[in-house]
Amino acid sequence: MTSRILSLAVSATLAGAAFFAAPATAEIQRELQLDIQYDSAALETVSGAEIVLNSLQEQAKSACRYTRPVAGAPRVDDTCASEIVAKAVMQIDAPELTQLYTLQTGQPAQVLASLK
């Protein structure tokens, strides 16, 4: 089992209410630097690529989790997580992984990753 680490730098915008009573939405811009871990040997099969894709998605959700200031309820910034997964899929550049990602999202990773 060959484990690899992929370093990604992602600029994420977290949108949330600054105060409970405030009607306006405040946007918080933050830079994420994270190391994505995956098993490169698993990318040789479709089932292995599916496991890697699921792992990438879980790692992205974990990195994009935040807590609302007043309510304290943990949330996941879906845009941030989607961007991380798209960039990781592009950088890993494995045919099975890219195909699974495209089937799951309905668009190539390059499209989503280039939106920022």
C-alpha cells in the first residue's frame, strides 16, 4: 500500500451571519493549506478509485467545517469542500478517479477548480 500526501492551497470563502440579529451576511475569506492523504496503489482499480474519492470528500469536509458564531452548530462549507476535491482530483490526475469524479458531479474537475 503506497500512501501519498498531496498538498493543496485553497482559498475558501465562508459565508455566515456575523451576529444572530444582523440581517446582513458577512463573508470570511481564508486560506487553507492542507495535506490530502490517499493510497496511490488503489487508483489502479475502479473500486480503489471510489475509495480514494470518498476519502478525498471526507478530508475536504473536515477541512471546511466551521462553527456558527452564535448558535455554535458545526457546518460544512460545501463550496470549499467541492473546490478542494476538484483540485485534488486534477492534481492526482488518475484516469479512474477523474472519470468517477465526472460521473458523480456531472462536470470535469477542471471546471469546478477554475471557478476561483
